[in-house]
Amino acid sequence: MMMKSALTYFSYVAAVLLAASKNTAALSISNDRSINRRDALIGGAATILGAPSLAYGAASTPSKPVAVLGASGKTGALCVASLLRRGLPVVALTRSGEWPPKKIDLNAVGFDGDSTSSNALLTVQACDVKNAESLSTNLSGCRAVVYAASASKKGGNSKEVDGDGVIAAANACLQQNVGRYVVISSGSTTRPNSLGFKFTEMAVAGIMTQKRRGEVGVRDAYSNQS
């Protein structure tokens, strides 16, 4: 069971990084007009490990980092670790300004390197997705942004984080000319009659509705650009 969980997260994070490497301005993993999450998971790990654009060596490491919003959560933390493992500069953005999170095994994506501030590839900063100014400041100078934040007791409710926050981050990316924006969402957001949608919507009040609102808001924000 533990091995299956690790492989699932490895494949999922690989799919996210594959999305970040695409020549696409805005992308939602669960958006039916974009990449299909299930399809990404099937071929994501194999593709990402062989992707030249992410296999940087010391001489070719890009100067602009990838920012990960919600880096203290499991998926966000593994995104940060996976980027570091590939030798990519990354900005871990958390509400507290602390990273790595306790109780999350970064080895799930094969990372056993330096996860402290002494790692030259890692920058840790405090960022509140509910604050537009904080988003704009922290996303400035980034080559790509991964939105891995979601509702929590301390971080904000689903409207604030999964809806408004997703859209606010998209607007900050546009304002700061960030090349790529990847939103980690849910595969059931476009299937409101599915059990997955209904169960999650009840478990965290309104979260699926807000996730879908965030996805649509991102699409509209980028569609409105000339």
C-alpha cells in the first residue's frame, strides 16, 4: 500500500511538471479543454523523466525559478522536491514562510538532497494566496508557477483558496509576465453528478464548485489577453 501511494504521487507530480514544461500559458490539470489528468498519470512519469527540457545539468540550469504555491501541503512539497531533484531553481511559497513541512517524506519522488536554506536552488518565502499584493510580489521573476494550495483550517476556506486564490494567482502571473501557470485541481470538477464530486463537495463545503470556478476564471483571464 505504501509503495502504491508513493508511485501514485510520483506519477502525479511528474504529470504536473510535464504540464509546466509545455508551451502553454495557462493550464488546469482537470480542465477538459486541456490535459486530461488520467491520461497524464498514465504516461506522465515516463515522459517527464525523459523530457530534455527538464533534464538540466549544472551548466544549463535556468536562472528564473519555478514557484510553487501551497508548498507546505503534500502535493506542493513533492513538487518542490521533484524540481530540486532535477536541478531546477524553485521558490517554495507557504503561508508560514517555512519549508520543508514536517511528516512529509520527500523521498516519495526520489529526493534525498538538501532541503534547507543552504541549498542554492531553493528559496523559501511567505505568501498568502488571499492577498493579491503578496502574490504579485512573490511571483515576480518566475518562469512558471504551480498552484498547489487548497482550503484548510488555517489557510482559508474553499472560496478564498480554491476559487478566488486560483484566479488571483492567474492575474498575478499575467501582471508579472510569468510564462506558464499550472493549477492542480480535481478530475471530477467537470462531472458534478459523479460520486467523487458529490462526496468531496460535502466533505469540504463547496470545494468542488469553487475549484471549477477557479478553473473557469483562469481560462477567462488568459482568454481576455490580446
